[in-house]
Amino acid sequence: MTPPIAAAIFYAGWTLAIAALGIAAPRVVQVLLRRKPANSWTGGALEGPPLQQRITRAHANCVENLPVFAVVVFGLHLAQVSGPTIDQLAIAVAVARVGQTVVHIASGSAMAVNVRFTFYLAQIVCIVAMVAMAVV
């Protein structure tokens, strides 16, 4: 498995882990403890305390950006475009995604938003660089 494919699979796994541990598990606990009925959550609404809302938004952000990264990685793979720089860029995207998610969940302060944006910008720069390398 190439590093870019491993990074894309990791990114997908990270997205699933946030959904399972950060969104689904707390809801399952609330249902099992009979604190809320299973049908009490509305689709698309931010509910719960601020931490739960940040987890939901962080997960949505992962879901929104994963397809772009995955298409670039698998497109490069199918076009047989590879090399150490592509590998490093793909790994950097995955690392920056984890950083962005952790900061997003940890705080909603102005400083955290700036740090989160920096991680997001790093991902975009890396993905654009990967696309540029494919074109050249």
C-alpha cells in the first residue's frame, strides 16, 4: 500500500472514529440509560452542550473534505503519479486533518479558530500541490 492510499484510508478511519466515538456512542449511552428516546435527535441540527456541537461540526468538516482528498489520492494512483514528495504531502494532509479536528473539538475560542484554519490551509496547500504535481 502506498503512503497516499494509507493516508486516505487513515483519513476515512479518522472520520468514522469521530462519528462512532464522538456522536454515536454518547447517543447510544443516553438511549440505554433511558435519558432520551432513540428518535429524539433531529437530522442536521446541532444539539447538546457546546462540546457535543463542536464534535458534530468537526465530523461534518471531515466528511466535507474527505472526498476531495480521496479523489486526488486515487486519481494520482490510477495515473501512476507517485514519489516521495507526493507521499509526504499526503501524510501531511492526514496529520493536519487530525490537528484540525482535535483543535476544533477542544475549543471554540478565537485562537483555536485561527489554529484550526491554519491546519485547514495546510491541507488545502498540500492537496493543491498534489494536483499540480499530477498536471506537471
